Amino acid sequence: MKGSHSAASTPRRRWWRCSGAAGLLYPLLGACLWAAVVGYKPVIIVHGLFDSSGDFKNLQRFINESHPGTNVTVIDLFDRSASLQPMWKQVEGFKAAIYPIMQNAADGVHFICYSQGGLVCRGILSTLSDHNVESFISLSSPQAGQYGDTDYLRYLFPQFVKSNLYHLCYTSIGQRISICNYWNDPHHRDLYVNSSDYLALLNSERSNPNSTEWKKNFLKIKKLVLIGGPDDGVITPWQSSQFGFYDDNETVVEMQHQDIYLRDVFGLKTLAARGDLIICSVPGVEHVFWHSNETVFHMCMEKWLV
């Protein structure tokens, strides 16, 4: 498997030096022995649109400074322009790369999935019946879809704006492009539901014979952490990172009032009832800086990576 690794390949027996005043020696020794023997669960990072594994060095460093000995793998697949390939193709590719890591982690693993990668990870968690993901950290990911005139849109589709991109996205050709798989035009809901080969199926907005099984698989996670913020500038609306989205007047409807939540179609309401749905909103962070912002890491991620 291709991957960018940090820490030792056998982190569960990793030792490091502890020191302290004599009166604190035994508590410190006990803490060190616990951390060294028990270790931290491996962390798997899935990148977003136009990213590559090399973009996550800061996040790897944050993890290993706070949780020494953690085995961190940034999956090196579908980099840069290859991230435009269809979402289901990416799900299968990332799944094949990640599965051996899961198999070697008896106590489970954690996911940190950034931007488009958050939707890739949802596909993996929904379709992999024997995954052992504990925390699924969705880092500024368009979980409810995307609908905005962003720099990404202008770069990819210079002849389109958000109001007419549906002409391309909701066709068989458009559905071969990753961003079209989760393009959610609130003014053309019927076209979205009937044309989206990815998000509409994940959300069971379109009839899906696998919906019960996918929900059961998804709910095997122990925590869902949804991170986003009002100054993101790319995810549109930014509340999509926390399953909010536009109605047909482009007014944002928060997650708790969305149909997918109220009907609990893939488990959001169940996670909330369990106390396992965590919302973390951070202002002042632009989209490309989420994974290199140490404050975001300490506020929203650190505690869920044990």
C-alpha cells in the first residue's frame, strides 16, 4: 500500500522518557507505562480535492506531539487531478488501501477525513461491514452537498456558474466527475435526487435497497465529529460540513431540521441520542488551513484520537 507514515510501525510497545519531582514519580510512571503498553489507536487521514498526502505534515506532527507513538497514515491515492475521478471509484481504492491497516489494529482505528475526503470516508463506512473505526472526524467536508460559486468551481468549470452547473452535473458524463457526485442544487431537487450516483444514495434520498445495511455499518462508529466554520470560503453553505443545507430559497436549514436527520436515514439522529455526535465550529479558518491549524486540532480533534 502506498502511504505516508509517521511514528514507528509497532507503536503499541513504544517507550519514551518521563520525569518529574519525586512526589509525582509513581503517578507519572503509571501514566507512562499505561501509554507505552496500551498505545494510541492508528489514525488514517484521507485527503480532499486536489490535495496529496504531503499536504498533511502539520497534522501528523500535531498528532504525534499530543499522542506520542501514534501510527499515522495519510493515504497516498487519487492525488491532485486524480481526485476528480468518480466518488465510488475513490471509495473502492481508498477502502482497499485502508483495510489492511484496520486488520492490523485489534483495538480499532480513527479516521480524519478532509473536505471531499469526508464524503469518501462516509462511503467506506457505509459499505464496509467489518470496519473498526472508532472516531470519524469529518474536517470541513460538504456532507450535505455543495452549491456555491467558489474558486474551485471557476477553475474546473469556467463556462458555468452555480445556477447552471446542473446542466452538466446531472448527466451521465457529469457524474464521472467527483464534485458532480455531491453537487446539490436546491433549485433542482428532483434532478439531484434522480441523477446523483453518490450523495443521494448515501443519504437514501433516492431509493436504495442497501440503505438498512449501510446504516447498520455506519453506526458502528463510536463518535462522529463534524468540524466547520463560517469563514471557510469553499464549502457552501459552510453548514454543509455539519449537515445543514439550503432550502429552495437558499436559506440554510440546520441539521436538526433536515429530513435526513428527522427520518434518521443513515443514523445521525441515533448518534445524537447516543451522545456520539459532536459539533465543533471554529470561526476565522479558511478552507485550505483546517488541517494545519493547531487550535482546530486541540479544540476539535485531539480528545477523540485516544
